[in-house]
Amino acid sequence: MAAHRLKEYFFTPESAPGERKLVRKIDFFILTFCCLMYFLNYLDRSNLTAAYVSGMKLVSPEREIQFLLKVLSSWQWYGFVTLWVIAGETESFSSNSLISLWLQREGGYSVSQLNNYATGVPAVGIISTLFWATLTDFYGGKRYLVAYFIAVLGIVTSVLILVDGEKRRVSFVAYYLAGSVYACQATFFAWANDALRFEDETFRAVVLASMNMFSNAVNAWWSIVFYPASSAPYFTRGMWAMIATCIALALWTSGLLWVSVRAEKKVGSIDGEEEVVGENTVRVEGKC
């Protein structure tokens, strides 16, 4: 029976040209993925079992409540979650593929041209991300610079489309420049990691996960309200929303920067006091 089914799989006549080749490709990718996931899942289960047997204790409800209160009372959680909620909407031009909707409404472009022209936006985003990631590292981790760049760029591109969007070259320039906003993804999460370097990894993971979760929750309805396909090609409502978002990003970044610098100075002063106390302790012990 098995040999017969295997023979049918390889030698049954095709009902459509290229069907056998397509089925083999699909089977290859599905089986590869399933085997890999089984392997990873098996390793995880083995590690969890070994950890439990070796004496891993469950977290008590009291500690869970304490951890929750720590998260909800921390400036990092509110600061960086709100930062990414705002910054996530500055990517609306690119994430909602406004250039594709604009090109379709303008007309006169083939399918290949629509696809090729739209790929220029993420290409600009890749270059911008590499540039700003390198630059902020070079300047000692000043990730907030990207926020001010994005705020200015978002306002400029929105004004260009509002004022002179009827000209194709102006809209092309505006939408391609808007792709630079993708730089905020890498730099803002790096900023959050830098600010959380003194915290435990669980707290850091919760903050980073919350950034993504709340940003996606807002983006789920933001694009429908401000960037519906029916508002193409100029997306007037969306352009004004982008200007307001960029202003909010600049203001929030300034406040978050002030709080983070103040917190780092406080941590540094505490570390300095601990070092002094440690030195005095050693000296007293030496005299004794």
C-alpha cells in the first residue's frame, strides 16, 4: 500500500502543467518547517523537565503581584511604550503602502512598475536604519536624535504632499523620504534596552513586549481611520494626523530624555556612594 501511494505521488499524470513541481515545493517547505519545529519543541520540553526535576520553583502569587506593581509604577514602561505607540504611527506612510495606493490611483503604471517602485521605500528604510544605528553608536548611544529627525522628516513630507502633491515628482520624493522613518525601529528598541540595562531581564522583556503589543493595538484602527484606501491619492486626513504625530513624538522624546538622564544620574550617584562605603569598610578592617 505504501509503495503504491509513493508511486502515485511521483508518477501520477499532472492535472495541470507544473502541478507536480509545485506540490513537491510545498511539501518540501512544510516538512522542513514541521521537522525543525518538532526538534525545537522537543529541546524546550526537555529543558523544562530537567529544570523542574532539578528544583525549579514556581513563582508565588505574592511575587507576581509585586512584579506587576513594579512594572506599572516604572517610568520605563510608560515612557517607552508610549514612545513606540507614537513612533509606530510615524511609519504609516510605509507600513500602509501609501505609495502603492497613490500609484494605482494615478494610473498609467504596469503591475511590474507598481511592484518595483514600491520596493524603493523599504530600500530607503534599510539604508536609513544602518546609517542611524551606526551614527547613534558613534555618538555614545544618543538614540533620541532619531526621534527629532523623524519628527522633522514626517512634517516635511506631509506638507509636501498637502501643498504640492499633484506633481508626481514631489509625491515620489516625499514617499521615498518617508521610508527613512524605519530607522526608529532599531534605534528606539536599542534605547529601551540601554535604559533598562540596570533592570532584570524579565522586566526588560515585559517592557519590550508591551511596546510591540500596544503599538500593534493602536495601529489596528489608526490606518483605517486616517489612511483608508478611499482617501487616495492625497490622504489629506492622514497627512494632518502625521503632522500631529510628529509633533507629539518630539515632545514626548524630550520628556523621556529628561527623565532617563535624571534616572541615570541617580543610579550613578548611588553606585558612587556604594564604592565610597566599600573603601571605608576596607580601611576600617585594615586598622582593626
